[in-house]
Amino acid sequence: MVDILHRVGIKSSSLDATYKALATREGLSAWWTNNTQGESKVGGVLQFRFGAGGIDMKVLELHPPSGCYGRWSTAPPNGSAPR
């Protein structure tokens, strides 16, 4: 299976603020979908809902304030499985 990796560029933000926006439920719900549930801890699962559909992501690694790593545990509606 091919890995799909995303790099997100963010201007004018501190490293800590960027980490919180990408690695916490509160941060993700502020800019991606406000229907975000779950736990942003290693082993936790975050659920993202978009109307009638949604995707889940298992949190694999957290390295504050420099990065995070997760794996989608359910595929989005188009059938791809990003990680």
C-alpha cells in the first residue's frame, strides 16, 4: 500500500500553537470540522464527521511541540486510506 503523507504550511504561528492546531481535538475542531470527538492521546481515536460521513484516526505518536503521527482507522468515502 502506498503511504500518503501531508505537510501543512502555516504562516505567522508559534510552534506550540501549530502543534495544538494539528494534534489536539480542540485545535482540529477549530479549523477542520467542528464535529470532532475522541481523545488526542497516544492510542486514542479521533472521529471527524462531515455531514452524513466521517473518518476516524488513531493517534500513534505525539511529540510536542514538534509533531504528531496518526493512522486513519476508517477510510473516507472515496475509498482512500490516508495515514
